Amino acid sequence: MLVRESIPRDVSRLIVWYPIRWLVRILPVTWSIYLFRWLGRFHAWVSKGRNNHLIQQYQLILNSQKQPLLPQQFVKEYLINHYLTQLSIFFFPKLTKNNINSLHSFSGLEHLARTLEKKRGAILLHAHFGPAQLTLVALGLQGYPMLQIGLPTDAGLSWIGRKVSYRLRQKEEAKIPAQLVSADGYLRPVVKGLHHNKIIMTTADGAGGGKFLGKFIAVPFLGKRFPFSLGAMQLADRIDTPILPVFLVPVGKNQWQTVIHPPLPTAASMEQELQPFIALLESYVVKYPGLWHFWDELDKRIEYAQQLDKESTK
């Protein structure tokens, strides 16, 4: 979600990162999830300007015939998902190998097991879809050696944003049972990790906030041109490592399932190899539109895709 700095935004940060974070430490996990859902509903109720913007973005690629949710329902689901995604790190330290099954399950774990038998590691390719770090936590608690490639940054944030939200988020994410690697930093640990049969999680739809690091291409996506990263394909080509698409979907009110798909088939080009993942993402976005994180910056991403197309024809 794009962040617009303001005094009300900073006030809400202080509330979230202090009393709410402290409250989650003592609440049962299920109660914390209900709290996050309530925050999303409250945000949808008070933020009429953002609601209108989100509805406009929703209708950019999903017309009335394709919409699985009415626009107002979509806004509520989107904002609930935002709070669940952003604040779930508060209860991650409470999760263990013994209790996480009440919250999370796997489908297709056998695909990952067969891939790791080849001793070349595995790349789990996902999108910004649902509280995706829950997959990282679940695999880490199962004993899988995990690395996540991300792009943490405090650029453009207010003083409160930098000194409270960003600083404390870094501390909370450090508790996740995985090694976190910055995409704009030294990537040797990623290459070394694959050589040691570790699992890499990385995204195909880039980072949020209009940041596009590395090689991107513009491809058709739900009737528009949209930018997707080739970073995973470049890494897989270098190490000869399989890429498995991964999506986290709801299977109950407070339960999620990580769906691990079979490895992407080899293709004549990286662009062609990425196509099956894009087709999967399209199907998931149509079915669960509120889980995708990038609706509020959809127009900006379409503009970037147009820029990529222009550059490719020069």
C-alpha cells in the first residue's frame, strides 16, 4: 500500500506500534487476528477518499462482469488484508511447530520435497498476495532452511515512520525463522544458499511503493500491460534451480493454506518461463481480489509498463 505521510498517519503509527503491539503480546493469536480485521474495517469506514481511489483502481482491470466482489466489499477485504499482512509479525513469535497447524496448512508440499532431492535448492516465487510471510514462518518452523529476498527501505518516511515503524519492523522481522536478504545489497548469501540446498522466497511483482529494482518486463495481465520481475528467472538460470509458484490463500475465517505448485516448465526464454506464473496470479487475483497488495498503485504500475514497452522498441 502506498503511504502518504501526514500527522494523522504518524499518530496511527504510534498507536499501532505501541499499545496495539503490546496488546498482541498478551492476546491469543486468534483474538489478535480479530483485532486486525476490526482495524481494517474501521479504516474502510473512516477513509472515504482512499475507498474511492481503490474502487477506481479495482475497476481499471475488473469490470462489472468479472468482479467477484462488489466494490465496497472489495475495499473492506483489501484493507483487512493490509492490516493482517502488516501486523501479523506481532504474533509470529508465538507460533511454534506444534501450534501453527491451527492457523496454517500446506498443499503441494510434496513438490518442494521432490525439488530439494535434486540438491540444487528451490526458489519459491510468489506475489504480494495475502499475509505471505506466514508461509516463510511456517516453512521455517518445519525446519526448512529459508532465505527471503526483500527490499526494506525507509526512504520517503517521516521521522516517526523511520524511527518507529521502520526500526521496530526490522526488529520484529528479525525474529522470523529465516534469513532476510535485501535485494539491493550483497546477494552472495542467496547464491551460496542454493548451493547448500536452501529455499529462497522472492516475488515476481516487485516491491511496493513504486520501487522497481533489477530487470523488469511488461506483459499482459488481466487485460492490461503490467511489469514483472525477471530476477527469479535470472537466479534460477545461473544455478539451474527449479522455480515453484507459491500462493497463500484463506481456507477458513482465521486459517490460511500455502499452495505450492509444481516447478515452472523450462522454456525458450525467461519471459516465456514466467507466463505460467502470471496465469496463476491472474486466477488468484480474480478469485481473491482483496488479497493482492498493489491495487492502490495499479495505475503507477501500468505507467511503468508503458515506459518499459517504449524502451524495448528503441
